[in-house]
Amino acid sequence: MAVITISRQFGAGGITLGELVSTKLGYQFFDNEIIQMVAKKAKVSTNWAESMEKEAGGKIQRLLSGMISKRLVDRILDIDHGYIDEEIYVDLLREIIGKIAAEGNAVILGRGSQYILQNADQTFHVLLVADKDYRIRFIEEKYHLKPKQAIQMVNNEERRRVNLYQKFGRLDYDSTAHYHLILNMRKVKLDTAAELICRLVERVS
């Protein structure tokens, strides 16, 4: 019933590794499915929910700073026409990721899951890093992009990552203290990385 969260610098192979680990362990992999769940719960389009990740944040400081959540989710459950803002978005992330973790056997990619589940039992947090040149080349090959397109994609996603964690009031997402395992994907092959994660989970669980 373990849960694995994977945080990554964009282009370090988080999706590819997450899918590989989930297949090896027989777990369910959660990435964009979380956004779809948020949109459904808030009764809004997936595009609207996605915009909450991409827009500049910084308004929310309370979810992961030790303060008690106001649980603004309750305000929207009985509204026929849905609504979502930054605070509701983060509340819903906390609720949905918490439910996924409670069911166990899950690999969760990003979305502040290492903070939301920081004190959860049987939960392992992994961080993937790599230098920017490697990440740009990875994106070029994975999505068949030209170099300029890959550079733009990496830069845009790096800004999105910063914006998302601003919504959590946190900028220490690459701090080693949050993670059980940190992998430099330039130096570790995907299969080896997946095996290391699986061994960690199987030995401790």
C-alpha cells in the first residue's frame, strides 16, 4: 500500500520514469488525471483548472505553512455552475492527493505531493534532477522538437513549476531534506532509476 511521489526538474524524465515504476510495481500512475479530478470536483473545464498551475501565484501562504486550511472546497460543492480560484485549487489538490494516498499503490507526479504527503506513512519522495542541456536534449528526442522549441518548452515549464509552488508558499522544492531519494538522470539510466525506486519501496514496505 505504498505511495511514491516524483518531483522533477522538467525534462528529467518524470513521466517516463513514473510510468515505468508504476508498471514494475503494479501501481496506478497519476499525472494529468489529478487535474481532471480537480476540474470535475470544481465543475469547471480542465483548461480552467490547468490555468491555476500556469498563472503566477504567491497569494496562498497557508496550506503548507502549518496553518489550518479554511476548506473553501465546501463553498463550491452545491453550486450548479462551478468556480475555481487559486485557493480552491490548492484545497482540492490537497483533498484529491490525500485520497489517492489513502488508497495506496500509487505513483504521483508533482503537484506539491511531496509537501501534501510529507508526513504520510508508507510514502516515499523522489526528486529527479539533471543539467539543463541534458533536459533540453531529452525533450527534443521525446517530443521530436527542434532545439529552439525544446528550449522554449523547458523554460516555460520551469516558470510553471515555480508558479505552482508559489501557490503553496514554498520555494524550497529542490531541497534535499524533502526526499528519500535524489537521482541525477544524466548519470543514471531510466531502467536503473526505476529499479532503485522499486528496491527502496520493497525493502521498507
